[in-house]
Amino acid sequence: MRLRSCTTRTITAATLLLPLATAAPAYAAPPGLPKGAVSAKVVKIVDGDTIDVIRGGTKIRVQLLEVDTPERGKCWWKTATARTKTLLPVGKTAYLLADKDPKDRYGRWLFYVWSARGVHVNRNLVRYGYGKAVLYKPNDRYIKVMRAEQATAKAAKLRIWSGKCDGGGTPTPAPTPSPTKSNPPSGGTDPRFRTCGEANDAGYGPYVKGKDPEYDWYQDRDGDGVVCER
């Protein structure tokens, strides 16, 4: 479906990718973003691989590069859409990186997208079985990585590779980058949050051991399903 413009402003690839000094976030960008990534505000999640953002005062529709999630009405489409909503909360900042071709045939902008926490959303969706790795020629910057992540998801029979239908399903919590020396453990058992309440409020629970390899390393001391204990 071709994007219908909601503004009379004209935006080009050149202006879209210019840094916006006046729109810089009040907080620092997450570490590990690739050079050239620009910030935008998430305003709508259309489905698992399509979002609307505001960039430079203009609303644009973005197709996530190198990932294809199930279409509306198909098995896992609700789960994939919910996953993207968790990774890219409406109203929060996302970071966009273009490749060679800026738009698809429907007029959607083509980007690799990182969340405000620094999660590479395209890659995450493929890694945990929410979508397939797809090459959008000539945009091939991460395709080898995507295919390797798809192989991992297939081997683990995650979601779309499970041979089952979710029937609408419930999304699993969104991971954030693994702890590093610059992000040491805090008072809780999940080292990526300052407090346990912060971790649980962010949606990291309930934890079920063995449910999904992406968060088996989380600790649940008393088995109550809360990933970060006080």
C-alpha cells in the first residue's frame, strides 16, 4: 500500500539524513550505533516490519530492511507486531540508518532501525523468529548477519520456524544489549536496570526457565516469575 502523505512538505533522501541539531535528544544516544544513524520519533507501529516516524517535522513510513514479518491475518503477525511495539515504543526515539536505495516501490523509506536502548530491531526480529531474512537489492549491508541469525532461529525452532501457529500469541519481552564493563551490575539480579521495579516495569517478565534461549541467563531466585529480585 502506498504511503499517503500527511503533509505538504517535501522531503528528500538528502534532507532526511541531515543531522538535526535542534531536535537532538536530551539524553545521550546508546553506545554501538553505526556511523550515519539519525534520530527520529516513533509515532505508529503498522506491523512487525513497518513503522511510522517523524523526522525533520515530517511523518514518513519506514520499511525495515532485510526482514520480512508475517502479513496481517497470518500466523505470528500479531506476535511480530507486538514485538516491534515493545522494541520501539510509540513516542520514543529510534535511530535510522539508510543503505544504497532509500525507498521501495511503494514509496516507503528503507532503513535499518535501532531502538532507544540500542537494540538493532531488524536483526532482533530475525534472531528470535519473528521474521525472515530477506534481501532488498541493492541494500545488502547486514544480509550475511541476518542470514546467520535466521539459521540460529530455525535451528531453535523459534516462532515462525516452530511449525505451529500462535493464534494471536503473546509477545516475549524485548532484550536490550548485553551487559558490558561500562554497564556494570546494579542492585538487582538483572544488571541492565538500576532497580528491580524498573526492570519489571519495562516488561522483563514473567520469566519461565527454558521458554526461550534469549533470556535463559536471567535469574529468578525464588521461582516466582520475576526476573529481577529485590
